[in-house]
Amino acid sequence: MTSFAPAVRNHRRTALALVLCGGLTVALAACGTEEDPDKGTNGVAKLTAAEIDKKARAAADAASAVRLSGTLVSKGGTYRLDMKLTAKGGMGSVTSKKQSFALLRVEDELFLKAPADFWTHEGSEGAGESADAAAAEKLGGKYVKVPEGDPSYRQLRGFTDKKVLLDGLLALHGKVNKGGRDTVAGQRTIQILGGKGEGGAFDVSLEDEPYPVRVARGGGGGTLSLADWGQAFPLEAPEKDDTVDYGGQLPKSSG
């Protein structure tokens, strides 16, 4: 009589070994599923804070264009900006507490466009009021060329200058440190801090180029988003029919 017991026992041992091996494989796989936070990123987060800061600034400087939007607080007041910028100029809107106006700069030619009440000087009376009304009617709704010698030229140009704005926004004060990771506008980011954040902070993209994508200025100086890096946009001087060359110094505005 032939005994099948050894064969059965061997089969059971084999099955048990497979189960154990399978369980071990699953356990090992489970141990290995802890996601690498830098997987699929540009690897910038592995660098030191100073290295990330340097790379982000270099990427921003090399980009052909950027869109900047948010709130900027300065000694001159609080401004809401929505600007598209290139090395050759910029265009967009600036809104202050009292007024909103559009700016357009192509190389050194700077234009300002605002409603008529922007050009009406508060407190004017008599002949001054009539002069203001005449100027407002002429300038309102038109692109007014800002003379380079006008006191407001430098300040207004600053809103359209990519290098000036970015150098100021990305300037961190105090020792540079790494902050936490986040997701900004759908992009994984790493934050760079000035001190513990009191000296400003900005988030650097961990996807593709290490562009700054959000800036929080120190001392409550405002928060701005930076997007559309390298995306070209048309930048041309306005049509002559839509332009007023005031000539000398611009009249004072109520903004």
C-alpha cells in the first residue's frame, strides 16, 4: 500500500513557505512604500537654505517674463498690484486706497492710464478747479506719457521694472533658513525664511525650475504671488489716438 502522507506533508510545507514568503514580501514592500518627499521634484529641497535662495534668485533673474500680483505695503501706502513684467518693460494695474490706474512701459517710455477723477486735484477752487477739470477731461481714459523728468516717473517706473521689483521682494533680512513644505498654486514648494520669517519669506517651486511662487515681505510688507514664469506676452506702445503727450510735468493727481 502506497503512502501519500509524505507527499501531502511536503505540499503543505511548500504552501506554507509560499504564504510566509508572500507575507514577508508584502511586509517588506509596505516598509518601502513610505513616499520619498523629493520623488519627482527638482531636488532643490535637499540643498541648504543659502543654496536654495541663490538658485531661486538666479532662476527669477533668468526668466524672460513673470506675472506678479498681490499687495505691496510701503512708506508711500498700500498698493494692490497685478503686473506682467519683462526685462524690457511691463504692463498692468496698480490700485491704491484712493485710486486705480494702469501702467505700461516699453523700454524708457512710460504711460499711465486713469479715469478723469484721478487727475482732479482735491481742494482746488476757482480758476484752479477749472484748470483741473480741463486737464482731467483731456487726460482721463487716455494713455498719458510720463516725462522722464517728472517727479513721479521713477516711482511709477519701479512698478514696471522686473529686476527692481524682484530684487526688493526676494530680499530676506537676517540669517537664511529653510521653512516647511507646502503646495502653492498646485506646485510643491519649500519655504525660505529670513530669520524665523520676520525678515521675509518666499516659497520656491520644487517642480521644474526653482522659481519663487509666493512672497511674504517682512514687517507686514504684503504678500504677492509670482506666476507665468517665462510666458511671453505682447508689449507695445499704445496707439497714438489713445495717447496724450502732456509735455512737461504732469498735473498733480488725487491718487
